[in-house]
Amino acid sequence: MPHIIYHVATSLDGFIADKDHGVDWLNNFEGMNDPEAMADFTTLMTSFDAILLGGKTYDFTLSYGQWMSPDTPTWVFTSRDLKLLDPCIQLTTESPENMCAELDSRGLGRVWLMGGRKLAASFQDAGLIDEIDVAIIPILLGEGISIFGQTNTEPNLKLAESNSYKNGVVTVRYQVV
């Protein structure tokens, strides 16, 4: 089975988007140009065999006009007919279990579950998330979209790694045990 990693950026108070569902606060974060943090992010991005994301998360990428990871097989979970930014992108309505079976049949081992919170919760409830990798951005949003949607599980997490950067970002990686 593929190794599913929920990798996400969040505000210090646990939001992946602001109250208006925006993520401009990520782009406006003055520390986003930290060379060490960017090098680690680039290394991380190139380590994935596939990417999974929800339709609302994909909507944010549409505004950029190009896909951030061409040639990486990508599935967008949605029932809407969305513009495809790259030939590597496919739309799907599959369940998490069926999607993992598809990934496994293609030999795709390391998978980035990009978000959002409902998709992450559905994979968590199916017991399919192996790691949770969080980049904590030093900003307080006060309200917004939380890092996880409502789940029916309470997994045990084991800290596997943590890093801090000069720009104030802290990353933590937990294994789901």
C-alpha cells in the first residue's frame, strides 16, 4: 500500500485558510523567502510519487495558472468539472480506499495528501494516513478552516522529527501509530 503523508501548512492557531477561505497569508508571510526552508520544501516536493488534493484546495492553484509539480501524477477529489492545469492531473470521485488501491496498482509509494481538511479527515477515518507533516507559520488568524475536519478516530501520534527555521517556521512530522 502507498505511504500517505498529510503535509500541510497551518497558522500557529491551527488554520489552513483564513475565515474567507483564503491563503494569501501564506504568500504575505515575510519569511517565505528563507533559503534553508525553501530548499527543504523543494527536497520534500520532489520526494513524492503522487499528489492527492481536494477540489477547494485545487481552486487555489487555479489562480496561479500553472501546476506546481508537473509530471507528478495528481488526483483532485471533486464532483465538479474543473480546468486541468497539467496533463498529470486527473479528477476523481473515488473513495480513499479505492484511491489507495489505484495508487498501489500503479506502484506509487510515497503520496502527498495536500488537503483540505475534509479530505484529510476521510483518509484518517479510513486509517490510511501514515504521517502528518505540519509546517507551522508564525501567524495567528483567529478563525478560519481548521487543519482537520471532524474525524471519528483518535490516532496515536509519535513525533518523528521537528525542525525550526530562522524565519520562525517550525515543522513537525508525526507517525500515525
